[in-house]
Amino acid sequence: MSRSAHPAGPRHADVMTEGHYTAPPADLNVLDAKVWARTVSRNDDGVVTVGGIEVTRLAEEFGTPAYFLDESDFRARCRAWADAFGRDADVFYAGKAFLSRAIVRWLKEEGLNLDVCSGGELTCALDAGMPAERIAFHGNNKTVAEIERAVTVGVGRIVLDSFQEIARVAHIAQRLGKRQRVQIRVTVGVEAHTHEFIATAHEDQKFGIALAGGQAAEAVRRALTLDGLELIGIHSHIGSQIFDMAGFEVSARRVVQLLAEVRDEHGIELPEIDLGGGLGIAYTSEDDPREPHEIAKALGDIVTRECEAAGLATPRISVEPGRAIVGPTAFTLYEVGTIKPLDGLRTYVSVDGGMSDNIRTALYDAEYSVALVSRTSDAEPMLVRVVGKHCESGDIVVKDAFLPSDLAPGDLIAVPATGAYCRSMASNYNHALRPPVVAVRDGEARVIVRRETEEDLLRLDVG
Ligand code: LLP
């Protein structure tokens, strides 16, 4: 394989990369609508805008790195999910993808429910006014204090994850004089086609109670005997960033089978099933995610068909998309600091953030795209690796991508589809200050999560 002697690194399709980019796109200035938030476009001056505001202005006002979130896109995605699933189903936004008080208010206004998995997320939800009955509480090891709080405020459901938790929640509810609505999370034994760390329905992992060996049936048996619990249904979440609906179909089928067994054994038809979240989004032009209405139809059809076959009334379905709602709505804006061409390999472009604002590349080998957004360029594409400023060689934001070879320090570049699991997994590694989240809508930008300051860091350091 011949390698280019271009000073900025190898140039074209003659370069084998470790990622999936083997050739640069035809025109680096064109933004692929698939990976960018809906109101993102390039204006006549070649500057990228979101919600009608130039990124250059945003960088001046809010600094970099920063996440910019397209509020109208977020709201439109909430509505699309709610409309697709309709009145006979419930959509719970998975707060772990990204949660803030503004997000909670938007969810509430757009008619969505909220799934939380910690006392902190519950606090945020309640503080921003989400009615407790619209909250589902998750987690494989909820503390007694978290359970007490969830039961006391009256969350709509607690998703039980183990035999101990069945007893624990029942006991707490009884002590508080309540009957808590619960679901039991089962593992259906599906191998989701995604990264091992974000697949959750195979048997050898920490979540849920296995259908295999009759364990889930035993969990139902126990839950039905406990006065503190009102068992409303079965829950299954098979993993995250999944495109193939086959896993969801198997999961739905197995959950319905359990409902049929429960009916046969106890004479009860559990009224609800939750099929979890996990729907994939486009991080690069090669990803082809499904639209909410296709997902709703596929899931609705399979549940209806399986229930008919089993002679069951169709239960109320709920789903818990996180990434699919917030992921595509935000991008991270960085300023280019240093550029280091490694002859015959690639060019390393260092930005002012890194693994502290996006750990996903290091953790899951996630793929991202990147674009020069402060101007256009007709220069040749160069193969780059976008890296951060942390003291670690795994500090990679975008593993393989193309940027124009006239890229220079001070240019702004943006990584799209960073709305999910970037700010929520951000860290203070190397005492980095976690970036702000700025909501942009109709020509207005406002900070919804402010940038951390050095005082914030020192405030926690009380030694
Ligand atoms: N429901 C349950 C019970 C979950 O555990 C999750 C995600 C979701 C819903 C939402 O999944 P989503 O629709 O967002 O894929 N940090 C990883 C993802 C971990 C997902 C954990 N659970 C990442 O950055 O890819």
C-alpha cells in the first residue's frame, strides 16, 4: 500500500485506517444532516450555525470546549417518540443519557415520562417539577435511602433488579404504609450487537433476573405474595446503540411468554411491559438509525402478535429511549490548539477538551465525525485523529476522520452527536473543568449547565 508524502500526513483512499473511514467525503464543507442537530447549517460566510447563531459567536460568548444543544430538535424528538407510541404506550426518557432541570421541564412540557437510576437523578427530576408518578426508578443496587425516598415521594414505578430488592422494596413500602407499583427486570438471554460494556441482556452480567432456569417466574411468584408491592409488569433492556430490531423482537417474545406463564400459574394478566431503551443513532454517515414510528410499529406488531398467539390482552407498552432523543441534538465545539503531522501515519489535531468531556471513544471505541465549522476550506483532505489535552495517549475524541489540510490553530471544529453520555459521563480528570451545556433555540442561546470553575474544584477539596 503506497503512502502519501504529503506533509500534513497521508491524504486519500490509498490509506488503510483502523476505523471505517477509508476515503474522505467528496466535500468536507458539506454537513451530513444525518449526524447534525436539525437546525445546524452553514451560512453564506461558510460559518456553521445552530438555531440561527454562528458557532464563532457562540465560542466568543461561552468559550470552548462547550456542548451546544438544539432545543427545538430535542423537543421535536420528544414529540416524535410520544406521537409514534401514542396513547396506549408510555415513553420514558432515560435521564442517564443527559439530565438537567431544563431537560426535565422540556420533557414535562412535551408529555414524556422520565427514567432515573440514582438519588441524584431523582432529585433533579423532582426539583424541576416532574410529577413523581411520571418517574420510573431503576438501578441494580438502589440504596435503602434511595428506595425510601422513591417510595415516599410516590414514584410511578420501581424496577426491581434482584431477589434481595424484591424483599427490600416490599419491606420499605410496608413500613411506610404504602403499596409500591413495581416491575421486575428480566434478562432475556439476547446477545445485542453492540459493545460488550453496553450490552445488558445476556446472562453473564449484573442486571436483572434471568428468564432462564425459571428465575424470573420465581421472582414474580415472590413479588405477588408481598403486600408492599403492586406488580404491574415485566421490564427488559437489552443494551444500547442497537440498530438491529431482531434483539428487541426476541426480547418482546420472551417477555410475553413470561406473561403467559404468569397467567397460567396465577390467573393474573400483568398489564404492562417495558422494552427498555437502546435504539442507535447516527454518529457517522455510515449509521442508519430507525425513526421512532418504525420502532413503535415493529415493537407494537410483535407484542400484539405474540399476545394474540398466547391468548393474552395486549399489555401497555413502555420504552426508555435516552440516546435516541438527546444524542443527535448536541455537538461539542472545540478550538484547535496544536497540529502534529506524523509522516506516513496521520495528523494529530489537539483540541482544548478530550476524554474529560467525551470518554466514549476511549471506553467503547466509539466512532464520531468531525467538521471544521468556523470557516469553509477547499484544501485537500487530510487524515486526522482528534485528540484531547489529557495526559494519556488513549485520550482520543475522533479516531479517524478527515479535515482540510489547511487546518490551523484557532480554528473551531465540532463533533456532532455528543448529546448523550458525554456531559453525563464527563470527569474532572487532570482537574479539567467540565464544559457547559448551552441550549440554542430561535436565535437565542442560554446556559443550562454552566461551565465548572476552578473554585468549584477547590470547594470540594477540603483537606
Ligand atoms: N433503560 C435502561 C434500563 C437503561 O439501562 C438504559 C441505558 C436506557 C434505558 C437508555 O438507553 P439508550 O436509549 O440511551 O441507549 N454509557 C453508554 C450507554 C450506557 C447505557 C446504560 N443504560 C454509552 O455511552 O454508550
